[in-house]
Amino acid sequence: MAQPTQHDLGRNDPCHCGSGKKYKQCHLAKDEAAERAAREKVAEAAATPEPEAPRTAPPPPKHSTRQPWKGQQNTRGFGKLNIPRRSGGS
């Protein structure tokens, strides 16, 4: 009988080593630790620093001229309006 691969094994299937125990009680922790170590090794290899991109010049400063035609600027967005509330019924 062919041995099932690790991906074909369920937690409650007999272990692939032939011990007669369930897989979850025999080799599950060891196999998961080996997979975790392999994933960490791949992640470390992929995390090699890339060459730094050339820096671009900062944007020029905005003009600081007074523009009276624009009126008073509300910097809080639409939060507060200068319109009085209506009072009374309908």
C-alpha cells in the first residue's frame, strides 16, 4: 500500500511513519514546525534590501501671497456654516 503524502493526511488518519498512532498525536507538530521554518527561510530570502531609489527633489513651496478675492477660508471643511438656524414651526 502506498504511503499517503503529507497533504493527503488528515489529523485523525494513521501517521505516515507506521507507529499506529493518529497523525495529530505523532508527527503533526514536527511537520508543521518544518513547514514554518521553510516559510521563514523563504521570507528572509525575499526580504533582501532592494537598492534605494534615487531621491526626487521636494516640491516647491506654495505661494504666500494674500488673495483678498477668495474671502475668509474655512479650514475645517463643511463642519461649520455661518448661516443662522431657522426657528419656529413648519
